[in-house]
Amino acid sequence: MTQPSQDSNKKSLLTLSSDLSFSKSHRLVKGHEFRYMRENAESIRGKSIILCYAPAPDSQRRLGIVVSKRFHKHAVKRNRAKRIIREAYRHLQDKLPNNWFVIISRAHLSGKSSIEVQEELLKLIDKSNLV
């Protein structure tokens, strides 16, 4: 059973913004966009995710998610990992600068909730001095 103070801390991480949408225009999907990231991005490694970031050539904040088949052989598990990462990013997107981001999943991501991933993402963002 969790302590009440821990629950309130986790709830305080959630952003209460008017627009928490994450449309297709905010995603990195094209090959040349990922190529740009591979050539120009800096990365920080966490326990369950790797955060890569680079200056946005179009001055718009965008996200790409990479969950390889090495993470899990079943697509259902990979898709769940993508949903968890997307949800964690969606709550933090207003606090981030207009950079392009790629989040790569690691094996320790399985079994984590979006709040746990959000906390780790916050730690990586603080470590990178983006905010």
C-alpha cells in the first residue's frame, strides 16, 4: 500500500493544461526526420527509456517513439509501451522547449505505468538542462 504523500506527489506531476492533445502533426514519422535526429541529436540514457533531443528545424515541438522488436516479440506489448510513452510525454509537452524528441524504450519499461515513465522522463529532462 502506498503512502498518501507519494500519491499526492504523483498527481502533482500531471499537467492540468487546457490542451493535452497529441495530434499526428506533433509526431516524427518520416524516415528523413529520424535520420536528422540520428545525425544531430544528443541522448541521455535512463533505466527504462533513452531520451534523444535536437533543435527543431521547423520550430515545432515533435516526438518520435521507437520500440523495437527486441523489446518484445508481440506487437501488443510494443504498442502498449508506445501508448505509455505517448501518455507520459503528452502531460509534459507544455513544459518542454520546441525541440524534436525521440524516446527509445528499453527492456526495463515493461510493467511500468505512465506516471513512472513520466517521472523518469522528468529526471532525464532535468539532467539534460532543457528546461
